[in-house]
Amino acid sequence: MLLQVKDLASQKLITVPEEGLTFGREGGDAQVQVADMGVSKRHAEIFCEGGAWFLKDLGSSNGTLLANERIGDATEILPGDVFQLSKRKFEVLKVVEDDGGDEPQEEEEDAPPMTEPERKAPAKPAAKPAAKAAPPPAKKPAGQKMSSAGAGKSEPTRAAPEGGGAGDDEEMGNASVGQVLAGVPKAIGYYLVNVPLLLLNPFGTIRKAIEEQPRDPMGRMELIAWALPGNIFSGAMGFIAGLIAQIILGALSIGSLITGLIVGAIVAVVASVITGFIWHPLLTWVIAKLFKGESDARGRTNYFLQTQTAVIIAVLPSGLTTIIGALSGRFGIPFIMLVPVLLSAVAGALSLFVAYKWMEHFNVAKWVKIVLLVLMALTALGALAGIPAALSARGGGVAIGSGAGSSSSGDSDLEIPDDLDENSKAALTAAKNAIEQSRAAGAPAEAIKAAEDGFRQSLEAAKKAQEQIKAATAATGDVVKKAGDDVKKAGDDVKKAGDDVKKAADDTKKAADDVKKAADDTKKPPPPEEPKEPVKAAEPKDEPKGTPAVAVPSGSGYPSWRVKYDNIEKRITDDPTLLRKAPILKAYQELQEYSSEADGKVRKDYKKVDPKTFGHLRDAELYETSGKTVDELHKLLFGK
């Protein structure tokens, strides 16, 4: 029997044999390894016993959850169960018969399903400790079915993507433009739900997203699809606000607005593509290297979604500024300019709070969180500073001239700077055209002056927004430049390390050559020397007194070899000067080489033996290889 389990993060299928598999963190010795720092090196185990499958925690730090309840001892698992190791979730799919082939057996189409049996504890095998009573898992919904091996039909599940799917840091290399377009509607539905949630309950929404991280890791194409709605909305906000402002002012001229909309759409697509390609690598580098934290693909993906949600909220005040400016100019509503000031402060603080809570989750350096808190405080102070200006805005109080005949300020200060972004210029141009058309139509001076005041307020708000964007862009540019410098320095360090390794390798090779040359020189017999005096038949000094050889037993077996070997070692120990003679030195070196080889072979073949047995095994190996050398050396030393 085999059990199929699916990794819900990567969508990979895992086939568990009856003898079981261990699950753990990358870098350990578990059979199934996942990239999650919260998973222990040997975290949990799945095994089969008595026809049932069991999940057991192996003493992990963060525990193993089954049906959202922590377990310790072996607990039965059934198809449809979801268990969790740290933040990594796995779904139990089905039990299949092992037919000995590469693929599990196909399920029968019309076999009647079985109702779910009660969980049972494993038997008490000799190899495994008896299982204690585990905490009861959460009950399944009524009517849930399970299938036995080959007898039932499991519920349909989403198939894993071709190529294995996206792991913690694996990109979707086989994604296409069609998949991007297919993902956009899902993204729009997500933002329609989560933008109101983040506005109405920011603390709970952010906390839930960090704790649950519901979205699986996204690759490049998925990130592009989920970035498009927010970026397109940001680009279209100027068009929408300008159109509404024109309608309010009674002067509809959408030519320039359409141009701004097209440019905004192009910018949105380009920005989404860039975001999709750099999000994971750039954020990984920033968190790990710059902020000294740690992240995984799931965390970065869910942080991306909340960031995009906050971006959509952040662009609302800029559009409302244009619309409210038109309302102020047309109707003179008191204190209405307070609305965009307060909304801008809320949106800015919300974006910073999202970043703060996620950076806290990524366990970044303390100074990063302090900087974010300071920025939130500055946002609040900026809002307070803008309140007096909003309260004293002339458009809000409908400042009226000396009478119907009083002249307006004209167009002298209604100029639109060229360095504004296209969306703001389009909206302001529409407002200016409406003022000119109102003046040409003979509108009252009070209404024209109120409209001009609304125009000026919108212009100041647009300038301020553009300055904030420039400041943010400059800060981002500094971070990217520093990142590039660090990457270049890391590359130089790697190159230097490579040079050092190459030099060390060259030195090692030279040393090996020297050793080989010395060994070759040792093996060569020295040239014969012509004796100055007649060589005597025997020199008494070759055999010092007091070191007679032990009599060698007859025969050629191990006892004879043993005595000769001991005689050789004793003679060399008593008189090391004998090694100055080339034939003796050569034969003795060969004997030492045989001894070293015998020692290494026994250590390799017999890893767990006591020292005495090890010595006997080594002598037996040496006897097999060195017999000829021992005979030769014994003859050189003792002449027999």
C-alpha cells in the first residue's frame, strides 16, 4: 500500500511507502525536506501499520498539527486530513495499492465510496514504542467520504503544475501571458474584498494575513497578474478624478484625460512586469543582507498582496483631492479640504504599518522597525500641519469679492508646471479649461474666484504628492545603488577566494610532486662504490652483540612469518644505522607501505572491533601481502 500526500505550498505529490517517511527541514537527514526555518531537522513521521496510516511528531520544536490540533504520539490520518509542520501544510489525498510499477493504480470510476471509519491507534510493534492517546483531531464535516485502496473514488484535487510547481523559492518558468491574464480576475476579486477589510479592520486583517499566510508562493507571472489591478487603478485614478471634476465644473473635455489614461496604462503594465521579476530576488536580498532578517517565498508573496492592497488605498486621497477641489470651487463647501488631508495621513500610516508588522514577522534588525515607527510619527505630524491650511482655504469659505463686478485674478497664477506627472496635468488642464469656459460664458465673479481657489489647492496637492514620489524614488535609488555596490564587492571577494583556492591547489600539487620525486629517488639503488680495501666475507658489526635472531620455525606459514617480522623489527630498533644501506632501506620502506595499507583496509572493512581484534586482523592482512618482502629483508639482516 502507498499513501499519497500533497505539499500545499509547492503542489508536489509525495508518495509514502508502508515503511514510512520522515519529514524535516532542508539540510537535515529527513527523507522529505522543506525550506522552512520553523521546521525541525527531523520533525514528523508517517508510517503504515496494520493497514492504517499514522502521523507522529518526532519531538519537534514547533509541534505537528493535525486538524488544527497539536499531536505528539502516533495518530491515524485519513484521506482529506490536513496536517501542518510549522507554516507548511500537507493534505492527505488517498491510499493506493502498490502494483510494483512506477505509477499508482488508477482508481475505479464507479466504485461506491466508503464512509469515514473511526481513527484507531497503531498496534504495539517491537520496533516502535507503544502509541499513547493523542489529542482528538477536529471532526470532519458531515457527509465527508474517504476511499480505501483501489475501492473508492477520491474527491478531485488540483493537479500539480507541470514541471513540479513553484517551491519556496522556485519560479514558474512555464507560465505564459495567458496565465497572467487568467490571474487578473482573481486578483481583482481579492482586492475588492480585502481593500475594505484593510480599511475597516487594519489590525485584525494584517495579523490574520501574517499568521495564516493563505496564499501559496507565487512565481514571476503570478506576481505580474496580481500587480496589474493595483497599478492600473493607480494610473486610472487621475482619469477618473479628472472626469468627475470636469462633470462637477460643467466643462467636459476628455481628450487630454484619455491621453493620460493611455500613458498611465503603459506605465502600469511596465511597473507590474518589473515588480514581478524583481520582487522575490530583491526582497530576499534586502531582508537577508540589508535588514539582517529571514524570509521565505510564502511570506514574501502574502506581504506583496497586502502591500498592493495598501497601494490601492494610498492612491485614493490623490484622486479625492482633485474631486474635492472641484467641489470646493463649484459649491464652496466649508472645511471640505480637510478630507483629503486626513485620508492621506491615514493611507500613509496604513502603508507604513503594513510594512512594520511584516518586517517584524521577518525578524529584521531593530533599527528597521524604529525607522518605520518614526516615519509613521512624521506622517501624523504632517497631517496635523496640513489641517490649518485646509481650514483656512478660501475655497472652503467661499471668499467673495467686493461685488458682482469684482474681477477675478485671471490666468496669471493658473499656470500648470511642466514637471508634473501626466495624470495631474490632465486633471488640472481640465479644471483650467472649465474656469475659462465659465468666464467666457459670463459666470459670476464669485463662482469663478471659488473655482480658481479650488484649482490652486489641487495644484499644491499635486506638487506635494510629486515631491513625495521623488523623495521615495531617490531613497529607493540609493538602496538599489548600495545593493549593486555590495553585490560587486561580493563578486570581487568570490574572485579573490577563487584565486586563493587555485594557488592552494597549485601548492598542493607541487608538494605532491616533491613527495613522489623523493619516493622515486629512494627506490633507486645508489651507484656501487668501489671499495678502497678488500671486502671481508663477514663483518661482525652487521650483527651487534646481544641481538641474536630468534630461531625461525620450519615451514612457510604464519608462525614462520611472524618470527621473521619480529626479528626484523627488533634488529632495526636495536641498530637503526642498518637503514643506511640502500637494499635494507628499500625493503624496509616496502614493508612499512604494506603495513599502512593493511591498517587502512582493516579500518575500512571492520569499523566496530575492539583494539586487540583489530591488531590480529591487521597482522593477518599484512601476512597476506608482505611475505616476499619479509623473507628478503630477513635474509639481508640475518643472512638466512
